[in-house]
Amino acid sequence: MPTSSVPRPRVDALPRALRFPDNFLWGVGTSAHQVEGGVDLDGRGPSIWDTFAARGGTRHGDSGAVAADHRRRMADDVALLARLGVPAYRFSVAWPRVQPTGRGLASQAGLDFYRALVDELLAHGVEPVVTLYHWDLPQALEDAGGWPVRDTAYRFADYAGLVADALGDRARRWGTVNEPWCAAMLGYAAGVHAPGRTEPGAAVAAAHHLLLAHGLGVDVLRGRLSPGAEVGITLNPYPVVTAGTSDADLDAARRIDGIANRLWYDPVLLGRYPDDVLDDLSTVSDLAHVRDGDLGVVSRPIDVLGLNYYRRYHVSYERGAAAVSPWPGSPDVSVAAPDEPATANGWRIEPDGLYESLVRVATDYDPPPLVVHESGGAFPDAVGPHGRVEDDDRIRFLDAHLRAAHAAVAAGVDLRGYFVWSFLDNFEWAEGYAHRFGLVHVDYATQARTPKASAEWFGGVVAANGLPPASPAPPGPACGDP
Ligand code: FCB
């Protein structure tokens, strides 16, 4: 249900210096297509994002062809990570670099790159956190129907096995799928992400097959990794608040909460779909893609649940507002435009939504330990005269979100780690290079890396395992604001 009833922390009432639990895992993240470039290397095949960009799906026609050129600069990037004092690095493997057509033999050169990356991380004392699928489906699999087709889930399981065989002896932390809501709903219903389809029924099938891929992937990873390995999935919760108070507004909020949150939590953590969400979706899908036994696979026990938090959704009823949208079966909902303050890409800054997300999953479910796998913001960074990027706005943003995470820990949530999005400025999907999320600035003309003030600040947080008393005040609206 909408989470507005979750008690909010009074951040200004919290002590200014906060310590996180011992062994808390601090890290930064990227994903393959957003940083690697090197699309001509390793026999890599095209992904749906190459095709989507070539067809004009991204701002200014930007693509991931070069991105932060990390495929070529990997060793320097890892050395930089270590210099910044970052203990863990969450990255994704590009499926089309490992299996150019999404099926059959692996590209040894592709696997070698990821082996080298993991070895380099370990040599620098940085813990690798592997994500298998961060949205770059091999185009050949999309040509065969993509995620709406059941076979894609089995192809993913094969691919998971290839990567596990190659990296299983050196990487201990594994995630199957990143943010399946985005992959299914932005990609196949709203059409604003690759592959750019606007087919609500297909999006519902894609959602199920992404979940099935996760479950099949867990089985494969369990079979190939050592018993100490940690396996999970990364979801992206959105606390939903109602912008109005009518029954229709409340129903709109229920619908959005259903598709954004419960459609993922319930199958993974409870082994069933929520009835009300199935009712909503049944207006666009006969749901015949859900087969007996599937939900048992989807709900295989996991060791960790990754959560990516960026913002809340403010929802009200509006007839016909969402005819083409990421909300299949719910055309009469409106997700409000953000008010100030917002990040450079217009996402409202609401750190207390992170607290709500963590408390909600811990309260409504019985999840495994949680890790924030992504939290960060885009800000209008500029390299100053002395080569410095003074991103105080990002520092305030992260400070406020870390306080919200700490408040969740204080409320009893078993939160084990926190990864800032992102290590490097990168290709922000449909937005191309318009927005910078990195702790490290990337000059795309020269590929020069410049750590921002926030990188240094984050190093201090890691070293202190908490927020030093000198941390700046959080930006409004802070946690605890009405
Ligand atoms: C998340 C994605 C990540 C990045 C951030 C800003 O939804 O997982 O790749 O684009 O948003």
C-alpha cells in the first residue's frame, strides 16, 4: 500500500555524527553500457541500446558507443577507485560482449575482459559486485521477440552460467537483474527505453520473464558458485504518495504502488503476484505467460536484496493521462511533475523516501539483508578554474540520503551496505550525456577523469564508517518535513 503511514525520521533531531554498523559495505557503481564504450572490441554484438540510439530514441542521438571508454581505460579506472578509498565496486557484465547473439558459445575475449576487471579490483583490494543484466539485451534476442518471449529467460540462465564459470572463482557477490521495472515497463510499455516498444500486454509478459530469468539465474549461480557466494536481485522501489484524497486518487496510488513495487516484491519475496495488480494487468494481458511452477522459481531464496532509490511518485487520478505509459492497464493515473528542489534531471529530492522504502520492505516482507545498490543525483557540475568540481549540492544530497539510511538502520532495518550512483559520469540512457551522476567528472572530449569534491567527501564517509560531525545540513525538504 502507499507508504505515507510510515513514520518519518526527524533528521534535524538526529546526532550530527553518525556511525554505520561494523562491516558496512561502502561502494560505488556503474553499468556496462553506461561506461564501457568499446563496442568494436571482443567480438561484442549489438545490444538493444545500440539499436535504440541509432533509431533516434536518445537525446541528441547520443549512444554508448564510446561512453567513458572504460573498456579501454579499465586499469586506470580501477586504480582511481582504489585511490579514492572505495572498498567495493558494483559493475555489470555486458551480455552481448559475452554472447554476441545472446546464445551459444561465449566470446573468450569478452570473458577475459571481465576476468581482468575482477582481478584488477582484487589486486587493489576492491570488492567486486557483479550484476548480470543491466538492460543491454543482445539485439538478436530482441529480434527473436525480446523479454516478452519466454525463451529469453532461458537464454539468460545460459548466459549466467557462462559468467559464473568465468568469474565464480574470484567474485563472491552476485546480482541477477537490475531494476526489472525499468526494463519491462520503460522498454516495452512506455517505449522511452530500449527497445522502444509501446505494447502494454508485451510489457506484462516481459515483467514475468525478467522475474523468471532472475529465478532461473539464482538456480544456475547456486549450482556453479561456491557456497559462500551471495546472490540477489536489485529492485527500484518508489514510495507512492497521493496528490489528492478522493477514492479515485487513492485507487490511482494503489495501482502505481502495485506496478512499481508489489509486482516485484511479492513474487520474489512471497512467491505470488498480488491479486489486485493481476486484476489491473488483466485488462491488457491474458496472463497466459505465467505457468505452473514459475513463481516457485521466481521466489528462490536470495542472500541479499539490492534496492535503488531515487525518488517518490506523487500520484493522482486523471482520466486518460497515462494512455501510453509505464503503467499497463492503468491509463487514468497521473504522476505529478516535480516541485523544487530537484536534481538537474528534474527528479525531486526526497531523502525521506529512502527511509520509507527501507522500512516498508522490512515491515511488509521478511527480506534478506538489504543493500542500497544505487543512490545518487545529477547536478550541473562544471570543472572550475583550478581543475576542481565543487559539487556541494551532490554532497548535501548524499549526506541527506545517508542520514535517511542511517535512520532506517536505527529503526531496526538490516541494511548492510550503500553504493553511490555513480563512480563516473556516464551515458544516462535515453537522456544521453545530458546529466552527470558521477563522483568523478568525465571530460568526454579527452576522457580525462577529475574526482569531484563529492568523491573526496565520500572517501571521508567510508574512512569514518559514517558521517563526520562537520557534514553539511541536508537540503530541504529534509526528512521530517511535512
Ligand atoms: C537507475 C539505473 C542506473 C542509472 C540511474 C540514474 O534507474 O539503474 O543505470 O541510470 O537510474
